[in-house]
Amino acid sequence: MGNTELQDETPAPRRPALLKRALPLVVLVAGLGAFFVLDLDVYFSLEALKQNRESLQMFVAENGFLAILAFAGLYAVVVAFSLPGGAIMTLAGGFLFGTIVGGMTVVVGATIGATALFLIARTALGDVLRAKAGPFLTKMEDGFRENAMSYLLVLRLVPLFPFWLVNLVPAFLGVPTGTYVIGTFFGIIPGTFVFASVGNGLGALLDAGQDPNLGIIFQPNVLGPLIALALLSLVPVAYKKYQARKNLSA
């Protein structure tokens, strides 16, 4: 009798509730598929930027701050839907608004879009993955959660993994939302401003018939400082381990 009462008090999750939680994720996946089916990727290319150069500059000149808001919103959508073309859009930000304003506009838009994807993935899939997680994933989750800011900064600073993947992984490893937002915002600043600065000089390159170097982020003089910043962000992790060993030996 008592067991029956307990079972009645803890009903299984209703299917409509699960579908409601998964709906935003379904929308994102559908949007990504429609992006390629409709060949919208042609608008997020260097060739499209070249062809629409003058009209884009005119739009910015006529609309000012509204153009900045529109660009940040578009960038947020691109990141949230994990669409390709982020590098080209960052170049366009520097080209249209300059290194500082364009770079910060990209950082804000990318952070908003990444946070939206993070929240959707965590709500739709986070609980399911944790319920089926093995010991290794559980241990990894505990370690990542303990040093979430340091690990997130490393993933953001060093361009070893796709941006969309780094947006998703923390959602499955229990990273707090505040930590994710702060780590994303500051972690993408260095790389963003590298591309924005290239975009700022894009007009001169196009006039000379040259294309920008999209692989600049992997050049030693750029990648080296990024790795150094990543190692610096791991100092708290190393210090915690040092203190733990010191306390253990004591």
C-alpha cells in the first residue's frame, strides 16, 4: 500500500513535457537543414562579401547603431543554429565597423548565440545524457565542473575544436550558466579581434586583388600568444592539484 502511494507521488515525465523541452532543439536542427537545402551558405562567403561590399557599407552609413544591432543579432542566429561562415562574418564585422566596434559586436553576438545553444542543449539533452552516463563521463563532469572556468577558457582560446562543439560540450558537463557566459565572452575576445583586424584592412586587400588569410589564427606569432593565455588560465587548476597533494602528504 505504501509503495503504491510512493509511486503515485512520483509519476513518470509526461510525453508532452518532453516534446516541449525538445522543440527548440528540433527548430535548430531544422533551421540548419534548411540553410543548406536553400543554399543560403552562398551568402556567407568571401565572394558574397566582395559583391555586396558597397551596399553593405551604404547600409551601415545610413543606419549607424541600428546596423550594429542588426549585425550582432544576425551573428547570434548564425552561432545558435551552428551555421558555417563565422570567420567570414567576423571579417565582415571588422570591415564594416572597424576593429574595436566590429570585434566587440561579434563578441556580444557570438556570446548571445552560444548561450542560447547552450541552454537549449542542456534543457533538451543534458538530463538524458547524465542519466545514461558511465563512470568515465561522470568523473569528467565532476572535474570539468570543479575547474569549469579554466577549462572553458582553454577551449575558447585555442582553436583546436569547432566553435559549435565547444558550445555544446559544457551543456552536457554541468557547467553553470554564469560561468559559461563569462568564459565564452572573454575567451573569444583574442581570436575575434585577430579576425576583426584583418577585416578592418579587407578593403585595401580587395582593391589590390588579394584575398585575406583565413589561416592567420594558426600562424606562430598569433597562435603562440593564444596558447600562452590558455596555459595561464590553467594555473588555478595546477594550484588546486598542488594544494591537494600538499595536504595529502601532510
